[in-house]
Amino acid sequence: MYSQQPSAIPIHCTLDDFNDTANRTAFTLLSKPMVSDRPDIFHGGGDAEFIFPFIPTPFHPARERDSLQMMDSHFATEHNTFTGLLATVTTYHSNTEQLHHPVKPVLPSIDFLMSPKRIKYSADLKLQEKPLNHRTKQRKQRQGVHLWEFARDLLLNPMENHDILQWEDRRAGIFRVIKSNIFAQLWGTQKNNEGMNYEKLSRALRHYYKTGILERVDGRLTYKFGDKAYGWKETGCL
DNA sequence: TCGATCTTTCCTGGTT
DNA sequence: TAACCAGGAAAGATCG
């Protein structure tokens, strides 16, 4: 059904949100610890914010019931929800002092995933990295996602991708730009820049070589996520 | 206010 | 010849 398996991605929610959902919905604990490319999953600070790494249930091989659910008449709706979720930018906390308070990984129910109240997309997730004042939030919202995050989200979101980008080696993080012009147009739309083209976009991508977000790889139109890029890796549970 | 960062823009030269 | 790659340089926007 899916040509690419998505990565596990986190959901932000408050302690109240979690308790409310847990009281109404059956959560399924993973049978083994979730293997994440990021170790910094922890119980948050004073505002009791959680980050839940999760694997969308339809993709989890151990949950045949959910897989069957994805084939029924609700498929389209749920599929859109999941692909939307896969576009969620995996912005993580980096407070290593709290790593000794891990949160048990859970598989949220479809009700939880469908609730817009509990799902926060890229820009909002960025705002939750640290408590920000109103002015700083406004700035963050204007800035939006970075180019590499935009590319990653396209790769993780087949419904929006339309074969613009394609994985060459999913595990290694190597991907190829299939439709360079459309990729540039989409990025230009994202940044409200009608003058964007692939030449400019590719130059911006090459800047990531210096910072380790991308790595050089042989082949035209081919790029590879580097050590500094996160949120694109598959987990060991899939 | 300022330095850092990210992105855009323009450019030259090389490769496919 | 067109499309793409590589990278220098400069500038603008935003952030802390």
C-alpha cells in the first residue's frame, strides 16, 4: 500500500492532554523499547509537556487490526491524517539533564491522532522548543521551516510529494530530486518568493554541506542527510 | 546593537 | 546546448 515506510515522529501534548486521552482511549505500549535516532525523549519541565515518539499504527506490523482499519471506507481520511502527521517537523528538546526521566513510548489511537487540538505541526513545534515570549513567537512563525526540513517533510509525506523527491537509499538518508522545477516552485511558494528556481535552491542545499545537515554524494540531483539532520531516520521497530 | 545563522542572489567554471 | 554541480562572495532577514 505504501512504497515508503515513514519514520517514527513525535507528538507534543501537555500532561492534561495526555491524561484526558489516556482516560478515554486504549494506548498500546510497544512490546520492546522504541529505537529512536534521538535519545532525548523525556518528560518535559514545569509545564509538563510530553514528546511522544510514535509509529502510526497502520504501519506497525504487530497491529493487524489497525492495518485492516486502514483498508476500510475511512482509509482516505485516516491516510490524509497520517501523511499530514508525517509532515510534522520533528523538533526535539535538547535538555540532556532530564534524560533520566524517560517517557514510555506509546502508540496513540486514531482518535488521538485525529484530534487537531493535540497535533501541532512544524511551526508550532518549533515554538515549543523553549518557552518563548509573544514577540519571539511571531518571529519564529514568520521564519517557518528550514529548506532541509521542507525537503524531509516532502520525503515523509507521499501525498504531498507527488514524486518530486524520491528516496534512493532510505536507510542511508539518500534522496533524489525528481522534479527540480516543481521542487523549487514549492519552496518558493513556501517562502513567498516567486523568483525561486532550482539553481538558487540547490545553492542553498549545498550550504548544508558545511554544517553537516547534508553530505555530498555522487550522482546528479542526489543528496544525503547528514549527522545534523534529524527526523528522517527509520526506527528499528518497523 | 551586534554577531551568528540561514537563505537568497549572482557569478564563474566545470561536468553530464 | 541545456541542465546541473561546486563553491566564492555579498547581502538581507531573523534570532538570541
